[in-house]
Amino acid sequence: MNRTSVTRHGLILLGFTAVTAVAVVIGVRLDAYGVPLVLLLACAFSLQTSLMSLLFRLVDALSSTTHRCSRPGCDFQVWLTGVDAAENRRWQEIAGNHPHRTV
């Protein structure tokens, strides 16, 4: 396991713990208003699912590299995660000189 994957795993574990804690706190606060258990669970699980999805997207964004075509008007891009320097450079060159460039 490389350093990036260890850091990513730690961020996800920390985030999961924080998201679960927030969902439990919201559930406890709603319980004080007499909200039925089924509705409490639905709210807590949907909050946890939404926040975990956001967390995964943030962790992916922080641990990835994006190479884009430099030609104006071209929307070609390559999104990389967990590659070495040689592979990163190869994709950077591909993005700069890809065969489907638009004028």
C-alpha cells in the first residue's frame, strides 16, 4: 500500500466516523420532538448516505490529477488517481496531443 492510499483510507475512515456521529446527533435531536423511529432511521440513513457520497467525491478530488487539452474550445480531459510519475507524464502528453482535437 502506498502513502496516498493510506492517507485516502484514513480520510475516509475519519469522515465515516464524523458522518455517523452527525447522523446520530440529528437522530437524537429529532427524537426529542417525538418523531417516529422509522422516520428517524430514514432521516439518519439518508443524511449519512448523502454525506458519505460527498466525502468520497472530495477525497477523490483531492487525490487525483486532471490533465486537459490546452487548445481553446476542446473539452478533452484525463482524470488520474494513484499513478506513478512516468504514467502521469504519459497522460499529460496524450492530453496535449490527442487525436480528436477540435478546431
